Amino acid sequence: MSEIAIPKNLIDILASLETGQLAMNTVLGLILDTMHNQNNLLSELAGQARDEPGPSPIMQVLEDLTSAVDGMDENLGMLGRMLVDLPEKIGAVIDGTT
């Protein structure tokens, strides 16, 4: 079996990938925090709209918007979980262990 040529700067490449992943995770965390805050504000608005006398014409729109934000929040969380092991997976491919 022939040997796989490993780049001399492999450690630097993997460190760069890890740094990039940490930056992506940080950004995803900030996005999730923002979305949580938006969701809380939308919930508060929806509560206030419910308290108005008579039916509120904006109630359904606020509920739909809140559901959309919740869905985006879940999708970003899933994306973050998928990125957690990215450097190890790339390293395994480079090492030829997968």
C-alpha cells in the first residue's frame, strides 16, 4: 500500500479549520441569542395584542412570525450541531482513516 503524502503544513491547516469553526460557532451563538430575544419580544407583542378589547387584526400575523422565528432558531441549532465535529472529520479524511 502506498503512503499518503501529508502536507507539511497539515497542523496549520487543521488549526485554521478549527479557528474557522470556532468563529462560526460564535456567530451561530450570537444569531441564536438574537433570535431568542426576537422571539421573546414577539411573544410579548402577541400577549399585548391578545389583551386588546375585541379581536386583534395583527394577532395571526404575530403568531405566524413567532412560529417562523422558532423554526429558524431550530434550524440554526441543528446547523451548529452539525459543525461541531467538522475539524475532526476533515482531519480523518486527510489522514485517510475514513
